[in-house]
Amino acid sequence: MIRTMPSNNLIFLIFRCTLVITFFNFPTTIAQNEDRVYFEYLNCSANRRSLTSTYQKNLITLFSSFTSNASAKLFFNTTILGRNSTVYGMFMCRGDIPLRLCKQCVANATEKLSTGPECNHSIEAMMGYAECKLRYSNVPFFSIVATSPAYLLTNPSYVSNSTISFMIFLRNTMNRTAEAAADSEARFSTKEANLSHSQTLYALAQCTQDLSPQNCRTCLAKAIERLPTCCDGNQGARLVFPSCNIWYEMYLFYGLITNNPPKRLDPSPGFSSSSSSCSRDLEI
């Protein structure tokens, strides 16, 4: 299974017109011999529809298309059309994980979104695991840079050398990683750079594949701009936007198959983001 670093104590940012739910040690349901995926966050709108609504039925169709496509691709977006009930949906798996793990992650997420009490019947939602994230809405969002709601985890350990020099080194490495991600067809890249003879920085950047190269650069640049505020001197951090995400650590965390449990990341206090937009009410 993939080595990841979800936290059991998560922090969520509260945004206008959204219902934000915090979980502690949220269990992931897996069958024996299946890959394990690690739940991280859930953000859903307070606006909801009944089980009998056309929008709710379209959501079921959307989730079915997610699970059927996750076995063949790491990114997928689609639109389920309906009269005043159209739903737009997307999933994205991390670019370094195998398809079997993407399929497992998407299956877990769609099951919790469709049957769990937290977001069931919500018009709009975004759910994330360490391995994938899903998003749906009644408002079109494809090809648009979205940086809110934002989700952040930080490694509680700090660098031993100068914080200022480390942050400059981190910014330069993340900028190179972001540029490579924007230029790639998969909108995904990883880089490593030697901080010293004994320390290596590992960086990951990814955008949703519906973004143009320029929009991918814009999204990742906004994430990198926040590093001095959110993660000054931290040895690792993961910052997730709806349209892109960055992750760095002082150990190799991507592309590994391991039986070791994930290390812990702690929530970073005082991190803020702009308010998210409300979803439009549906007339069903």
C-alpha cells in the first residue's frame, strides 16, 4: 500500500454557506487483502435535496460513473444533465499511485458520500483522501481555478538549519515542481533536491487535468505563496485546493509501496482562506 501521512486530528476552515464537518480517526471500510486508503477531510453544502429529487438521482448516476472510470484513469470529470438538476462532478487520484488504489479510493469516497449522514443529499461537496479527492456541484467548475475551501496539514517537526534559507530553498524547489506539473499532460510532477549532505527535500505538485497549463501555474503559485504563512520552517506540509495541491517532506513519501502505517501530520493553527461561494438552489 502507498505510504501517506493523514492525521487523526484534522482542522477544517469554515466558509460562508458551507457545512464543514470534522472527523476524528474516521475509519475507512476495506475488505481483507484490499489496499488501504486514508480519509482526510469532507466539506459539503448545507443545501440539500430529498431522496426522491431528480438531482439526487443524478448524483447516484454520477457516483456510478466515478467508480466505473476509476479502474482505468486517475482523473475523470463529467456532467449529468437534467432540467434544473444538472450535476457536475470530478475525481482526481494522486499521480504516483496505481490504478487499483485509485479505484479503491474513489469507491470508498462515493460510498461515504452516497450513504453517510454527513453529506447525504447535499447539493455540493468535496471529499479528500491522501490518495484521491472528489468534488461535485450544481454549479459548473471545470477549467476554473478554485482555491477555496483550502485544507492544510503540517509536519510538527522543524528544520534544524536556518528557517529563512530553508524557506527560500523550499520555494525554489516547489516552483520547479509546479512548472513541471503545469507543463505535463498529467498535470503532475515530483522533484527532489539536496538541502545538505544528509537531508533531501521531496516535493509534489498536482492540478486537476481540466486546467490549462497557465491556470495550473496560477493555482499552484497561489498555494506556494502561502507557504511562508502556513508552514514557516516546518519539515513537511500538505496544502490542498479544489483545483490543485502541493506536498513536501524531508523523506520520500511518493511512489512507495509499504506496509508501514502512515506517519502523523498535525493541523496548522491560524491558517485562513477566503470564503467559498454558495451553491445555487435547485428548483426540483
